[in-house]
Amino acid sequence: MGKKIVWNTHRMFKQACAFSDCAKCCEIEPNNIIEYRFDAHTVSGIVNSAFSCEVFIKTLLISYGVSIKEIRGKKSCDGHDLKRLWGLFRKSDSKKAEKAEIELKRHFNPKNENFFDEQLEMISDAFEHWRYIYMKQTKGV
């Protein structure tokens, strides 16, 4: 029999915080850690930001008892799909999800009522898209 994997939400949360810190390090100037800023640091910041969001949401899902199988999804990229993961969280705790969405809207004060969903749609596959951006074909290169 295979060994059962136990997901430690405390460690997951700490790891998500670490990826978030790394993303900030790539984005904030002046920065005493990164001596020369390159375009690649922007990409690294996006990848780390997206991955930290993914791990934060997965931490919430695990704490609500959502199965690993459901979190991973059917396709290999499903586990990185922020929109799908947030949808699972909405099902797990609609009140807390709604509160988070309202707070984000309040912070950004958009004129658009669908702001949260539109922003989530825009970044949903950021990790999948940006982590291997160097392999993507570009025109004129």
C-alpha cells in the first residue's frame, strides 16, 4: 500500500509567504539583494506571485477538507488554474470568499462591478504561461 500524504497547512502557508516575499524582491526598487535588474526579474516576480497565490488558495482548500484529487483536477494544468481553485474555495466557504472579493474591490475601488472576476480571469494561468516564457515562440526574434 502507498503511504498516505499528509498536507501540512502551516508549512504550506509559510512556503506561500516565502514565494510572495521572493516576488516582492523581484519587483521593488531600490533593492539591495538584486544588484542589476533585468527583464527576467519581472518574469520571476510574476511566476513567484502566481505560485504564491496558488499555494495560498490550496492551503485554504486543504484546511476546508477539499481532497487532493479535486484540487489537482483532471488535467495537469488544473492544479495551477487560479480561477478553478478560487471556484473550489467559493464552494467551500462562499461567505469568506465573498468577503475577500469585496475587500479587494474596496482596496482598488474600480468602477467595474465584475472587477474581481475579470482580474482573476486575466491572471488565472499566469504561472503556467510565464514560468517557461523563454520557450515560447516570439515574432521577429
